[in-house]
Amino acid sequence: MDRSVAPGDDFFAFANGTWLKSTAIPPDKSSYGTWAILSDRAEQRTRELIEGLATSGSTGSPDERRVADFFASFMDEATIEMKGMSPLEPFLQKIASIHDRRDLATWVCGELRTDVDALNATNFYTDRVFGVWISPPLDEPTRYEAYLLQGGLGMPDRDYYLDSSAEMAKTRDKYRAHMRAMLKLSGVTDPDGVARRVYALEDKIARVHATRTESMDAKGANNPWQRADFATKAPGFDWNTCFAAAGLAAVPRITVWHPSAVKGIAALLANEPVDVWRQYLAFHLVEHWSAFLPKTFVDERFAWSSVLSGAQEQQPRWKRGIQWTNIALGGLVGKLYVQRYFSPSSKQQLQGMVRNIVAAFDRRVQALTWMNPQTKANARAKLGTLVVGIGYPDSWRDYSSLEVARGEALLNAWRAERFDYDVNRAKLGKPVDRAEWAMDPQTVNALNLPILNALNFPAAVLEAPFFDPSASVAANYGAIGAIIGHEISHSFDDQGSQFDASGKMVNWWAPEDFAHFKETSAKLVQQYNAYTPLPDLHINGQLTLSENIADLAGLAAAFDAYREAAKGQTQQKGPDGFTSDQEFFISNAQAWRSKAREPLMRQQIVTDGHALDEFRAATVRNVDAWYEAFMVQPGQKRYLAPPDRVRVW
């Protein structure tokens, strides 16, 4: 903390100032803070688990051997260097054999992957030409259906191609240089010419992409197309061949998340020269799998990624190995993780906190004076049917059909990616499992799944300083309690509020109630638009609205639940001289403790649905109890007059 800063002037600096001044971002990171510290802890624990499996050798279970062999293969740099690009050669030969549009459709759609989460991830792009998501449909969430999303970019967002600012122009130059370097390493003849053509194609793709803000609008994404619709709505592409190659030939309809982008990309697939598409696909194949190629490829890929993130050193190979093992075999690793690191008593305590915060949110809904009785009943029904997963899922994925072989690092990853696609594709048409998890237990994150009306809180995020079984009520509710409240509140943000208790996208609001909600939300947009972390960039209040609503409503509900749990002991001072109310808010601000390098800040401002952490901590200025706790007065920088404080829920 920095107690020389007045809480009402800069609460983030008051709670974290000394740490911010004295802590350097590690050279292998682009940002650092509470969440990164927890991620480091989870990675170190996972490393110990996996290296322990390696010592067990043939005595381990088949699943344990899969984990050990995948990690060991990635760590075997000598074999990777010896093999060079040979693991990719069969794939590159298939790309080279693309002669016509039918061949092109076969490759493009044979390589579709379900690594895109439209409603819950900020990653709306993928380096694959299209992205696929398997989830319940928006209009009838009783079965699983396929979604098709825009893809095809090598940089994080269309703005990286189209923004005219000097910073973006520099980034584009560096990306083109990276393209040339990777193509040269790949042995491509005329890397300069190929890079120009591939970049020009990506630029055309970017120009048909939906914006990030448009992508966040679930209502605009509710475009179910019958199979026959694709020929007329996105003409020129061989969709029948595409769906056959993707294993989707029997699927009667697909929801198109980005209709204008799908139409535009289909036209490019129909009209751009096939040889340019071959060059594009070959470049992105090497780019996608560069982590499993010799060191020269790995180093060049890091040099480019550091342009986007600002990281000064590459992470140690073991960390990258843990990350890739989690991507490929996350369920297996997670099962081992919770057995060792997540106690039943912690789960029970957290389940009690969830019940308390849900009850507090319910009381807040009941107390709303602007909402009519039927809308309140619908909102409360959502709370009453919410499925909350704490720590880990009730059932685990079966990996018995996945082949993992020692010494086949790249092919292991390719098979794992294909396996994940097949597992998700097999859900199509089947009843929805609302208890299904979208994250692994060793992930430091939390998630709201509006179509399932469900929440996930993985074990790795349920750790100190967010949660400590021996910490005070105020500290736990201020940190993990606000995170729990945040995810509950996502069911009632500008996107989640469009889904009813069953997960169906339907209007359950009285018109005058929704008008009030939208009007109040607009004030929050304006509030965040005013934050300018860099001289030439301000926070995008519309892009970050969902998260800002959830931060505010979640903090308010967590405070109410803390007050109820503290049983009136809120003004007693602890050994550090703070009251429990003050401790609650300090704990919340310290949960957002972080700092980031400027390139990453720029990327987050442009592409991320979350505001920068400093401004997420500033949501307290809308909470009356914060003013009372710290005697915040008019004239202080974070002071808002009562009429200007945003009260959503």
C-alpha cells in the first residue's frame, strides 16, 4: 500500500502504490500482478506433478503416461532439432497439392477447430480461415449446435490492419518483416513476394471482419442458417465440400456469428488466386505450429509476439511445455491437480459464499424500485436455476482414444487439437449438459456461460490472496467474493440480460425496465470512455461494458453478503488499523494489483472486453459504502456526486 495517497484521489495507488513502485515486470512477461502470481504458482505445481509422473515410468496409468509423454516430447529439444520441419512436410505437401476451389474447400474446412468461444472469450479471431464453436443454439438451448465465426488474421484484430495511427503502422511493418523471416526459415522461394501477397490477402480479410464491439453483440450473432442458405447468403465457396471435410455434412443448420464476414471471406475464397491461398495456408501452418519446430522458428515467433506484448525474454521452455500440455490434456492434468491442491473443506466454504452472494443479489433485485414485478420474477428465476461449479467438474473427459507418443511433439499436439474438435463435434444434436465445464481446474480464471446459465470457478483461482480459508470475512468477500459476484452479475450485464433462466435468448424484460437498464448502462459507458491510460488511447466504454457492469454489480452484491456474514462486526478495527469495511474494499483493489508494458496495454485497449485493471478497481466510486468507509469528499479526484454514481443492479 501507499498510505500517502488519499483513497479518494487514487484508490488503486492507495491500495497498491508501494508494490507498483517497487515491483518490476519479469522480463519474460508482458504484465505482472495478482493474477500472474497465481498463474505462476499453478504452473509450478503442475510442473511438479508432471515431473513426478515422469519418474513413475511404466507404473503410471495410461492417462498419466499420456501427460508425461506429451510434456517430455515438448521438452526434448534435441529430437525436435533433428527432425526439423519433417513433421510438417505431409501437411505442406497437401497444401501444395491444392489445385482448384474444391481442393481449397477441403483443406480449409478439414482444418477447422473448435478453439473459439464466442460468448466468453475476447478471442473472436483465429488464424484458421473460419472458427467453429459448439454450443447450444441461442434460440433453443436444449441441444448442441455448430456456430461459424470469422477468422483468417495473423494479427489480433482488424484494427491492426486498418488503423491509420503511427503505432499501428509500425506494428504492420514488423508483422510483414516477421512474415518474411518465417517464410525464409521455411525455405520458401521469394519470401519477400510471398509475404506481400499473403499480407495483402489478410488485409482483405480484415476489411470484411466485424469489429470487436460488433462481435460482442450476441443478439446480432443470432443468425441460424440452413445448409442450403450458405450457397445464396455466402456465394462462391464450395460449402458442400467444406461441410463434408469438416464432418458437418449431416448438420441441418449452423448459426453464423459474423454473417457479413463469412460472406466476405467466402467471396475471397472464390475470387483470390488459388496459388495465393496456398501460400497463405502454408505460412499459417508453419506459424501455427512454430512452438514445436526448431529453435530458429521459436525465436522468430517470440520476436514477433514481443512486438504485441512487450515481453523482453522468452518464457523458460518448461513453462511453455506446461502451457501446451494444459491445452492438449487439460482435463487429465486438472484431475491430478485437484487431488493434490484443492481440499473438500475449501470447496464447502466457497459453496457457502456462493449461496450468500446469490441471496444478496436476489435481495438487491427484490429491492429495485424501477423494475416491475414480472421482470423481477424473471430475474430471480435466473438466480434460482444458476448452476455453479466450484473447483472442478463433476465428470471428466475420456482421453483413452487420444494417441500420445514419445518423440512426436508436433504430431502429439496436432492429434490433441483434432481430438478436441472431434469430442466437441460429437456433441452435435445431443442434449445439453449444463454442468459441463469450459475451463480446466488449473486455470486461473472464472467464467459465466449464459446459454447454460452456469458459472465455473476453477481450483487454481480459489487461492490466496483471492481466497484463504483462514482469512477474515472481509478479505475473502472483497477478493473472491467480488469475483463470484462478478460472474453472477454477468447473467445480468448488457449481454447476459438477453438470456432467460433456461439460457434462451429471449426478451424477458418489460419495455420500460429495459429502457431504464440501457439508459443506466450508457452512463457507465461514458464513465469508462473518460479514462485515458495512454495519451492517444482511451478505454472503450462500449467494448468493456459487460465486464464493467459485472464488476460494479458483483462488488455491490459481495459487499451486501459480507455485511450479512460479518453479523454487525463491520466497524471493528484490525491490527493494521482498518475497519472491516475498509478491509473489504482494500482487498478488492489489491485483487486487481497489476502493471503492464505499453504494447500489451495497447492491444488490450483495442481488443479486450475488460478494462485495464487500474480502472476496474475504480468501480468503487459508484458504491456509496466506499465513500463512507474512507470519508471520500467532494474535490477528490475519484469523487462522484450521488446523482452521477451508476447503479445498475
